[in-house]
Amino acid sequence: MQDEKSIEELCTSTWEPLYRFIYYKVQNRQEAEDITQETYMKALTYIQKNNIKIDKHIGFLKTVSLNVLRDKWRKSKRHGKIVDIEAINPEEAAVEDSAEVSAQHDAVQTALNSLKEEYRTVVELRILQGYSVAETAKIMNKQEGAVRVLQYRALQKLAAVLRNRD
Amino acid sequence: MSNNENKLSDYIDSLNAEKKPKEHGQEDISPELEELMKTVRQVKSLKEPAMPDSGFGRRVAQAAAKNKKSRKSWFVGFAAVAAAVMIFALSFTIAGRNNIVYAMEQAFQEVKAYHGYIEIIQTNAAGDEAVQGKREVWADKSGSYYVKEVEGTQEGLVTINNGQSKWQIQPDSKEVHVFSAFPDPYRFTFELGEEVEDVKNAVETKKIGEEQVAGREAVVLEVSPQGGEKYKLWIDKETKLPLKKQSAMQNALQYTITYTHIDFESAIPAELIAYKLPEGFKEVNTNKEQLVNNLEEAKSVAGYSVKAPAEIPEGYLLDSIAVELDAKIVKFYYTDTDKQNTVVVLQGKAAGEFKPSTKAVLGKINDSIAELQSPIAADSEILSGGGLYAGVTDISSIRWQEGGFEYAVVGNTAMDDLGLFVKEIAGAEIELPSQADMPAAKPQVEVPVDLEIEKNEQKSVDAGHSPWKLDPVFVAQVFASLKLSPEGITGDYPIAYESLEVEQNTGVEAIIKVNDDKSPISKIYLKKLIRQDNTGIWTVVGYDNAQ
């Protein structure tokens, strides 16, 4: 990490997996972009200050990004403690999470399939298809208020299914 | 309905809009709602993430690299402050363009015409300044201008383009040179429209301070253009338009260009842009085009039947028809309704086999090869016969042959618009190459690429070195020649340039066929790895062995 070029190289080769990792957590582009940016700032500061060489950049960056996220969401008590950057062994920082993600996907999909049709429909229309409450109301032939109540109950049920799985 | 139901619904709306929900970072959320929000995120994670725009990776990289540089001197001990400043600076660059740039775009849209005095100062490495020139300029939105050199080596020279013709009054020789109005490769330095356009297209703009220029308050921007060195631009706080520009020190020279005075007007005074031969001056007409009134006249001058576009695409009007007298090329000039863009349709007798420029993207019109250039990098055949187009950065072209004639549609407008004209002449849509058309077959041998080296090569080409790297055929020729003479090439290349043939070129990927019996390879596969526009270099990524 000696010069601008290698920093650019690092960012160019890692931003996409890092962004996807963060997006997975926050599920919106605005926040994912912000946290990606900030992660590089923090990580580069650390790398340069300590003049260290990191082989598994992406693992290290993901760990830093989790810190940034926790910092921002200020929920360290509930979500676990902040990882001390100084204490991370970059070589060992977690890299593999695709298996976890895929297991999570399966669980959510199974839980979704277990819902009664009306619940599943409202969740699919609102979250997966991205329709507004008004559009969903029209499609489902319901009042907008009813859609809000329905989606709340559907998500309550879904959360319960997922909770029991854990 | 409970408050939580509304909150959860708003939360879903936020995520659907790809915006940060206000609950992210909020402390006082009930555990129940929090769990439901987490469930929403889990469901949404089944979808592919919404990715940032294509420039995001580059912006992150540049911002990060820049930070490192600027931090050096004051980082230690001020990490927290530094981080805050960095994040601030970043938020400026992330959008790629900031509010000042937007305000400038808006302000320029309001401008009809302007009149100003420009001073150009040259500074050498020792810091010595010299006034290189002063000029008076008038310019309007339709592209007409009047530029008079007030001071400097070309004092007294006046250059005028009124959209119909272009001429230059040269007081030293007492001559008036007349040129065709389009294409006009001349752009006076610091023309506001060009300047605004450059900033809009810049990779990055950053506010770096505030200063006074010619007694006016101005914001100083640092602009990183697409290719080329960074420069500084001073924007008038009141008019929101550029006042001053300073290039980077290049080859030990730096230029500072300032509007010492500028007024915004409704139009250029008619008398300034009306053609009149001053007394005692001789007219030198370099324009060999003869205007004709209709197709019949065009036919009698050109000596062949002229094909006109079946219909004029919407938004355009026929401006004039002319015949280039030497080459017998018929030209239809069209302008769009607000006279900002010109399209020329050219027709001439085909002078032989169609040879597209090696740098061009290849498409098809009625099953014939069509050459697409944006901008025109090489003008061959009808393009060279019809005026000097190459090197004029905003002009694109489509050229093809059909039925013994060669046609070209040329214009300072979008390729799509040129395509509309093609359709009206050829009676068929132009088939544009796409990545999907590239054969699925991979090269027999893949050539490993070192992206680091390619990046440096790109920088070197950006700086004007090895321009041949922009030509896929030349790159293929060097590659094939080195395969034949791995120890190095002395004298001529063992594989001749002419023996290479562009089989496909999508502008991003190309396949070049080697028609040479002694060549050990038959096909060379190239890609633009670093930048995918016409300034991007070609790199060999694979080849097929000769049978």
C-alpha cells in the first residue's frame, strides 16, 4: 500500500464484493454506498498508519465495514461488541460468508412459502416487487389501510417462523 | 391503525426507494418493530442488490487515493479531524458533480448570447508571466461566433461563423478566407458552452476555495477531466458561470485564461456576423461546395441520380443542398429545430471496395458493412472528399456502400439521430454491434494480462504517447509480428498492416484476422480493458493458432 496506484487498485478490485456485503446488511443503496466509502477511509488509515501488508483485503474490509455499520447504528449492546481494529489479524479476518448467506436465503424462502397466501402475496408485492401501498391495494383489491395492517401481520408471522427456526 | 404499522410501511418504502430509512441509527425503536424491520431486510435480501452507477468504483478509488495524499502532512494526531474532513470532501466528490456544477448548467441554459474580453496569460516554470493574447468574443447558443484578436501575435485577425458560412478576415494579407460553416473544427479557448460541457462530463469536480477575479467573488473548483490533467476553474458567485481557468503546468508552461469583462446579451449584433468583404480586401474561397436548389440541380451538377432521405427525421429541417465540385459529392445539410446540431448526409460514387477505418466500430446496413465512428478519428473515402471531419471531437459518422454508391451521415449529434437518417436513406435500420454478437467461441490461447501495466499504458496514451494503441489493427500487427520474431523487430514489421482484417469490432471487443501465410496465428482477440470509449487502448487477450 505504498502509493495512490495501489490504493486505486485495491478499491477497484474489492469495492463490488464489499458493497454487496454491506448492502446485504442494510438493504438500500444510499447507505451501502456511504458505508463502502467510509470503510475504505478507516481501513486505509489503519493500513497506512501501521504500515502493514494485507493479503486477504476483502476479509479485512468486511470486518471494518461491520464496525462502521455498528458505529452508525449505535446498537453495539444489542448487536455485539465493536471489533477492535487493532486487534484484528487481517490474515484471519472472516472471508467466507456465501454459505451463510445462501442458508439464510433458503430459510427466508421456506418461511415465506409457509405463510398463507394473502400474507405471502402482500410481502412479495411490497418487498420483492417493490410496489407502493397504493399499487398493492389496487392489485389485491383492498383499502390502503388494510394493506398496511396485512403486511404488518404477515411480517409478524414471518418473523415468528424465522425466530423458531433459530 | 397503529403507529407501528405505518412506521413499518414507511420503512419498506424507504428501502424500496434505495434510501436510508430514518430508523437506521435510531436508538429508541421497540424490539418488536426492530425484529420486523430485520425481517423486511431478510426478505428483501432475496433480491439482487441495487448496484451503484458504473462510476462508483472509480470514484471510491480516486477519493481514497486522494485522501492518502492529502493526509500526509497533518494526519498524525489529528486522525479524528482528518477523518471528518475526508468524509466531507468525499461527500462532495461522490455525487461526481456538486451543486455549483448544477447551478452552472442551469445558469448557462438561460444564456442566449454573450460578449466578453478574454485575456490569456502564459506562465513558465520559473513563474514568469507573459500576456499571450487578448481577444474580444461574441458567441450565441446556436454556435455562431465572432472572435477578434485585440492583442498578441495575431492582432486584428477576426474569425466569424454565422451558421451559414465561416470566414476569417486577415488584415496582414488583406484577405478574407471563406470556409464551409460545418464542420467547424475551431473552438475559441474558454467558450462558455464548451466549458460547462467539460465540467459536466468531468470525472470529478471539487470546490477548493473562494477568491476574487476581476473584482468579482468566485468559487474555485478543481476539475478532473476525462483523460488529461486537472485544472482550476473560477465560477462567478453571482452569474454562476466560469470567469477564469488555469491549466496544470504542462511541459513547463501553464495557461491562465480570464474573462476580464463579460456581458450577457440577447443576440450577437447582426452587423458583426453578416458577411461583407471589407474594402481593399481579396476574397479567398476555400469552400468548393456549390449550393443547389433541389434534387434536379444536384443531379445535373453531380452527374448521377441522387438519393435523398425518404423523410426528414422529426426535429430536423433541411437547411441546404450542396455539391462538392471536385469529388462530385452531394451533401444534404440538416439542422435541428433549435439550430444546435447539424447533420450532413453525403452521397458519392463508390471509389472501390469499402474499407472501414481500423479504429471504427463495425455495424451492418442492408447486410453491408457500416463504419461507425464517434467521434470521427479517421476520414477516408467520402468523408475525406467531403470536408475535414477527423479530429473534430463532437462529430460522429456512419458510412457504408450500397449499389455502387458510398453514403455517409455525419453530425454533431447522437449516434441514434444519425441512425434515423440512415434508415431514411437505406430503408433499413442500422444493425449495431453488441457484445452479444461476439462469438461465444473463446480464443484457443488466452493471453494473460497485467492490468497494472495496461493502466500505465493507458495513462501514457492519454498523455499523447503511442497513439497506435488506439488502433486494434496496429496492436494486432505488433502482436502477430512479435509472435513471428520473438527476439524483436528490426526494420519493417514481418506482418504487414494491410494483411490484417477487422472481422468484428464492437468498440469494446474486436477480432482481427491475419491473412498472412507465414503468420503462426490466424486470429487475434482484443479488448478495451481500461476505458471503453474511443480513448481506450486495445489489449490482446487471446489468439487462434494458424491451421
